[in-house]
Amino acid sequence: MANHKATRKDVRQAAKRRERNRYYGKTTRNAIRNLLATETEAATEKLPKVISMIDKLAKRNVIHKNKANNLKSKLTRKIKAIA
């Protein structure tokens, strides 16, 4: 454990950030899974919301920006193939 007061605070903040990022990541993965399991009309309506969630993950540096772009591309291709 850290000995300095500022380092202890940094450890606490990092733990909070880690939990928050895990929540955002898991929520987005669930949204992607639900998107792929839905019907044609509903999937095209849900796609912009899921893409927005992916963009927010990349903005927060939870995932890399290239991974976000790859995810969005694959999702868009799959939804267009269904429609």
C-alpha cells in the first residue's frame, strides 16, 4: 500500500475509474449482443445508439479508437446484410 497521502488518493481514484470503465465496457458489450439478436427493423433503429456507446468508450480510452472503428464497421455490415 502507498505511504504518501497523494498516492493513497490516486489509488482510490484509479479504483473508481476502473470500476466505472468496467461498467461502461460491459454495458456496451451487452448492447452489441442485444443488437445482433434483434429483428431487422429494431436492429436498424438501435444501431446509432450502440455506435454512440462505442464512440464514448473510445473517447474515454476504455478501448482503442481503431478497435472502435472496427466494431462499428462490422456491426454496420452485419445489420445491412440482415436488412
